Amino acid sequence: MLLLALDTATPAVTVALYDTDGDRVLAAADQVDARRHGELLLPSVDRVLREAGRSLDEVGRLIVGVGPGPYTGLRVGLATAEAFGAALGTPVLGLCSLDGIAYASGLESPFVVATDARRKEVYWARYADARTRLGDPAVDRPEDLPEDVVSMPAIGAGARLYEGTFTAPCAADGGERRADLPVDQSAAALACLAAQKLAKGEDFLPPRPLYLRRPDARVPTNYKVVTPK
Amino acid sequence: MADEPLVLGIETSCDETGVGIVRGHTLLADAIASSVDEHARFGGVVPEVASRAHLEAMVPTIERALSEARISARDLDGVAVTAGPGLAGALLVGVSAAKAYAYALGKPLYGVNHLASHICVDQLEHGALPEPTMALLVSGGHSSLLLAPDITADVRPLGSTIDDAAGEAFDKVARVLNLGFPGGPVIDRYAREGDPQAIAFPRGLTGPRDAPYDFSFSGLKTAVARWIEAKRNAGEEVPVRDVSASFQEAVTDVLTRKAIRACKDEGVDHLMIGGGVAANSRLRSMAEERCADAGITLRVPRPKLCTDNGAMVAALGAEMVARRRAPSDWDLPADSSLPVTEPHVPGSGGPAGEHVHGHAPGHSHDHVHELSGKNLYS
Ligand SMILES: [Zn+2]
């Protein structure tokens, strides 16, 4: 079965086509541009399908990263996946976007994934290993994170951005920081993870955004009096 | 006629998630999900609240429209979507969904202009638009006088508001009167029982040296607020009905006077009025009287087609198909300030997606008033 995975919850616009029969990625497209998710996503999907010589109606499952992530970009991926699903009757399965980054790390000991939530905050979650998240993702200022979280090895763009906070390196055997650990989200990793979960009959999330924050909006107290005093 | 273009249109520029389906000039479905109640306590549309609601409602509203129209999506000749102007994050939900829907079905995509759609919707009510058409568009987001020789390719702005949109003035006056949000319908209701001549509120930009087709409602709004505050400070009761009627009279007087002057100056014998404020009963009756006196044919769609909806987008999309305008490319951006002079956003000429090209430069034209003033990616 073909899986089409896409994720726009981070600055990456990432798309991958995965064949569960051969357990391999047929084609993938990764671009990092936090301001143009809306423009880049559909052309990327088109390119991936063309490169693999497949069409969208051959896809058996759509896999979409549901965040957490900055909302405007996040919604591009979800609206796209849901509309694909509605048009073709293809099931749309959600995955936590942080799980894709965790999975791509291949780490076997506990660590943290942190992405940039803007406004000086990170989206983060704790993992026991690359496949096992411990608890729900959250959003916090790095300096407000519990001590045991910041002392854990951390991966993702949020860990890079706040290197002063996340000080424990994901060390290779030699001790220096490993350069091969993922920074950006990759739909290929998301697709591999989805294939594993499907094979094991595991649950997915509904394709609904994980915002983790309420919209900013103030209830106006009263209108401004215009009569000069 | 079965060979007229069958088009689905998606509108998400403000707080209504609209999906309409038309065949040529025939309305087949007009499905709407509104988040207006969620904005009411904020006294205006909150962009992030609107965007979240659009994503929730998008696919269910598409499906509702399809079942209402009793057609199969496979039979569509195209998918149209509001590409702008509007709230950036809100537009992006509709544009993303429309692209995906069109791509999945192998249909051409038409990114169209929200304002041109407001004009084109009248084809569903009164048949083909005369060319040229004079259009007065009035809502919470826009107040414009537009001359449209060809709704798919040539729309010329004659004038627009230099401060508040007409609908915004209704909202603000309603707030001063503690009548809630949105203000248009409730003021219309009170005004019916009031005296429109009771208070002489100012008519903005109507002096001999003022721009003949531009509007200004900010001074009027302030004058109304001052008048009410003076009453309150004097310990007198505020005559809500008379204030509503007199305020509404001032707005509709200026709107219709300028629209008719534009028709006369340009030698156009048709006036189309659209946008949410076109649902106002006094605007309708005053426009009827004044158009009749001036020998101008007035076209105002039914109120449901005047407010934001998907049918208007589908109507313009169908016209694009009928006139063989170029579809948009798959990298179509949501442009919060798409100029009214661009009725649609054509692609590079080939079928959508074949020639993906660069990002269109930004524009700085009139756009929907955003409560938070935050931009797309804050
Ligand atoms: Zn509108």
C-alpha cells in the first residue's frame, strides 16, 4: 500500500511517498521556508508523485503531522490532507509531528524533542526512545522547563535555538555532539513510523491540529469615550 | 443548459466558511458555516478564531454543498477559491483546501478576487451582468465603488473608504448603543421605528472639493458617539431608535448619492449593490427610489448572496471557465491585499501545476480590517 505523508508544523514543508510492500520511500521533497507553506506544499506533492510515477488516487492512506506547530503553517498541511481525503475517500491519519523527529533520531535512550514555538517558547515532549513518547506534547518557555527535562539530551530546532538551556549533548560514543541527529521534520520519517504503526495495528490521532495555546484575543472592556474632557 | 460550467467555489476570507456550487448562472448549492457567534464577545472578527473555525468547517461544508447540489465532484469543471483580499490566515485555509480538492480530482483551480465575486454573484439572481456594470460594495470589510467592463478581466476602482468601512461604522455605533455585534441587522431593526430626520448627522466627503467617489465614515461614527455621550452626560435617555435611523440615513444617503453620481458620470445605466450592508433595508429602499428617479436599473441580490458566501466565488469561477481564462498554478498564494484590479490570479499559461513559478510580489492595497493587526505568521 502507498502512504503519502506530509507535515507543515515546523518551518519544513515536507512530503514523502512510501510503499509499505517494499518498506521504502519512493520519493520525498523537503524544503525549509517558514513563510511559504501555502505556496510550496501542493507543488511538492505533485513533484513527489511525478517522481515516483504514481498518482494520488493510488494512495491508500494519507499521513499528516498534526503539530504542535505555529498555527498558520500547521493548518496548510491539515487542510490539504483533509481535502485530499474527502475528494478521494482516502483515510487521513494523524501523527504528532514531534514523533516524526523522535523517530528519525533512532535513539535508544531517553531524550527530549523541542521545536520552535516562536514567542520565545518551545513545543516539547519527552521520549523513552525513538518510538516511545512519554506524555503529551507541551509548550513552554525554555527557562520554565523542569530541571530533569533540560538535563536530558535534546534534539530538534528548539534544542538548537536554545542551546544555553538544553545543555546535555546527544553524545556519540566519543562524547562530541552527534551531527547526524535530525533538526527538521521529515515526512519520510513520519511515513516509516506510520508504516510500522499500521503493521502493528496501533492507533493514530485524528487529523485535527494540536494548537496547545488559546487564540490571543482580548474582550474589549468598553468603547473609548470620544467626548473631550 | 448542461454544457454551462459546473464550478465549486470556496470562500474563507473573513468569518464565514462558504462553499457554493453553480452551473453557469444557476445556483445549485450555497453551504455556509459561520463563526460570527465566537467573535461576538470580542466585538469584532478575531483572525485566529476565524482561521481555526475555517479548518474545522472546511471539509464538512464542502460535503454539505455537494449533497445539496446533488452532483458528483467528478463532474465539476473547476474549483474556484477566494485568493484575496481578506484575513491572511483565514484565506490560507480555503486556498489550501481548494488546491488539494482540485488536484485530487484533476480539475483546474481558479484563485479569484473576493470583491469581483461580490459583484459576479448577481448573475445567479438577475442573469448575465451588463457590461459595464457599476458596483457599490459595502460590508464590514469594504466600501468601494467599482466599474466593471468585464468581471473576469477588467475591474476599475473609482473610489473607496479612506477610513472605516460602512459595516464597521454600524458595528461601532451599535457598540456605543450597547446593542452587541454585529451591528448592521440590529441597527436596521431599531431604525425602522425611528425618525431618520431626528438628528442631522454629518455626511462625510460630500463637499464640492472632496473626492467624488471616496467615502469616510469615521467622522460620522465619532459624531454619533459624541451626540450619545452628551445625552448621557445630561442624564437624559438616549433615543436609540432615532439615533439608529438618523445614523443609518446618513450612511445610506452618502452611499447612494455617490453611486448614482458615478453611474451618471460614467454613463452607466445599471447599478449593482453587494456586500453585507446591501442587506440593509434602508439602503435598498433608498437605492430603489434614487435609481428610479435617475433612470438607472438597480440590481441587488437577495441578502444571503450579499453577505460572504461560496456561491459568489463559484459564480465568478464559472465565468472564468466560460471565458476560458487561464487557471491558477498550484503555488497560488493567499494574498491578503490582492488588488481589486486583479479579478483572478492566472497561472503561467499551462495546466495548473505544470509550470510552477515564483512568488508574486506583495501589494499594499485596501484590505479587510483586522482586529488584532497581527500578520500572517506572528
Ligand atoms: Zn465580503
